[in-house]
Amino acid sequence: MAITHLKKSHPPQQAIDTATAETVARMLAEIQAGGEEAVRRFARDLDGYAGEIVLGEADFAAAERALTPGIKADIRFARDRVQDFARRQRDSMHEFRAELLPGLEVGQRLIPCQTAGCYVPGGRYAHAASAIMSVGTAQVAGVKHIVATSPATRDHGVHPGILYAMQLCGAHTVLALGGVQAVAALACGSFSGHPADIIVGPGNRFVAEAKRMLFGRVGIDVVAGPTESAVIADDSADPVVVTADLIGQAEHGPDSPVWLITTSRQLGEAVMRLAPGVIEALPELARKAAAAAWRDHAEVVLCDTRDEVVEVSDRYACEHLQVMAADLDWWLAKLSNYGSLFLGEETTVAYGDKCSGPNHILPTRGAARYTGGLSVGKFIKTVTWQRLTRSASREVGQVAARISRLEGMEGHARTGDVRLHKYYPQERFDLGSLGGHPG
């Protein structure tokens, strides 16, 4: 058994990035002190945008006019698939009540967050699909106030495709803001009057750092890093398709890792030969990003067995994981760590990124070891309740008092004592003693 790297990543050496954290901390402090005027100032200084922050019906109408009927139909198609999947997720969650012993009734409730802040990036690419993934999922979850925001440029404002998707998916307030100032505005409730309970959506390193710093004050989906994609392939895979899928994901940015894990040396070497030509054929913006990502962050790993492939893949815990290999059900059963799984040649990450249904806001940097991606569950609190009769309180109260005294928590113990003495004044109970010895 052996695991061999046919291509190893060589990321450029970078100094520890303290500048991003310092910049974000300063901006958050200024916005906390200066409120909406500070937000407007950052929008003017950083994005050159001095227009209205809160967008209205005229903006939505202009965005709709700017799009062709075909594009609007495509956005509706994507919305329908994503929300259909989200509804099925919601329907798989259940409230319940049960009696754990006579008189001890417990239950679970599912309560949507009151306000969700949805950040939709609009820098290098216009991420209309991200608006669907965040706003559309929050709407299905039953969130009462959905505040969506996306960067606005000096000349064009928010991209019309993003605006159309936000309105279509049910955003209640739409802000023309990007970057740290947008995240801060969502957290503070600036311009909307509704501070976010949770902020979701991908963004650049400043957006990710702002979410990280605000976590605790608000909930977040994930602290997102560069997009990651891996392909598992055996000798049945088509190297042309494999290469297209890897390079297609590398265009996300110069620091986006792409990984091929294969049991076929021939396939791995073929992909390495094909990749430069596929990159060269891309438009300039995508070509520069993909070339750097392939050069510095791509890996091709050769394994002897498919069990080794699973071992390597689970170690990467990749955001997007494709399988182009025989016996797809085996891989579905065996693979554990990934944000979203794409099975078979007919399935590709781009479908999930844009319109096939499952959410594309996913964990990166190994977080797939312990969490999944954005879902209706991120917007819904699973909370519990309980109710006891006096007879149940008699049984539970004695145990709670004894365990409390075992732990040295006398105040806790006495909340049981007082009830037992009130409800059953003629009875004597073993309520324990400090230090845990029966008394």
C-alpha cells in the first residue's frame, strides 16, 4: 500500500496576516461609534459608492428590465431547485413531545431566527446564485426579517442579477453595501432596524474576518476560506472531463486548492498534461486565477487502493468532492468528510454552485470534519422544554439534590429540597450531603 504525490502543492510563503485583523477591528470600532454615517463613509471611500444604501422598488424594477427573459427564467429555475431542496430539509426536522417517566414530559420545538443577514459577494464575479442560496433558504426556514446586502460600484450599483434574485427569493430589506461595513451594518441593524441573529454568505478575507470577530454577538454559518475542490477518479474516468472540472473550480481565485485523488497513474499524468492547455483557453480573469491556483495549490495524489483514497480524501475534508469512479454507492457509504458530494461524471460542482438544489455555501479549511454547509437548520433553533407533575418532581428532585451536592453545588440542591419539603412535608428524603456522601 502506498500514497504518492504526482504533483505537490507549493503555496507561496506568506507572512502572518495581522493586517487584515487590525483593519477589520478598526473598522468595526469606528462603525460601532459612528453608526450609519460611518458605514456610508466607508462605502464612499472604499467602493466609491455614494448612492442610496437601502434599495427600493424602482431599483428592483430597473434590475428586472436589465435582464433578458432567458436569464430571469434561469434564476427562477435555480430558485425553485434550491428552495425545493430546502423545504425537504425543513420537512425532515420534527418537533416532538414525550413522557420520559410518569409525569415528566419533555419536548423539542423548532423556532426560526427572527432576523437573518445574507451577504452576497459581488467583486470578481456577480454571485447571483449565492443570493438564492442564502436568501432563498432563509425564506423557506421561516425567518421573519431577511436583510440582504451586496457591494455596489460607483457606476452600476448592485449587479441586476443579484438584485433580481434577492427580490425573487423574499428579501425584506436590500442594502447596497459590501465588505466589513456591510457585515457590521447587518450585525447592528443599521438601515433596517433589525439586528441580525445570524449572518451567512461567503466573502473575501475582510468579510470572513468581520464575521469571525462578530461571532458570539451574532451567529454565523462558517468562517469561509478559499474555495476547495477535489476529484476522486479511477481508470474509468475521462481525463478531459476531470481536467475541466478541476480547472473550472480553480478559476475561483489564485489561492483556491484543487486536488485529484486517483488509483490510476495514467489518469493522473494525463490530467497534468492537459491542465495547462485548459487554463490557457480561459478568458483573462479566469486564466490568471486558475494558473496561479494550479501552479501553487493543486495536488495529484496516487493511491494503490480505494480505501487509501478514502483516507486521503477524509484527511483533506474538502469543501466540494466529486467522484468519477466505479461503484458510486460504495463511495457514498464510505466517504465521511466533505461539504457536498457530487457522484458520477454526469454530476459536477458547477451544477451545485448554480442551480441543482443542495446549498453551495459550504465549510472550508477542514471544517467539513465537524460541520456541514448552509441549510434551513442554520436558521432554525432547536430548543427544548420540560414540565413535571408533583409526583415526577418527587422522584427527579431527590436525584438532582444528591448530584448537586456531589458536585458541591448547594444552591442547586436546595431548589430540589424546597419543593420536596413543600409538596411532601411529612416525608424524609435522602438528599445527599456536600462532598457526595449520603446524609
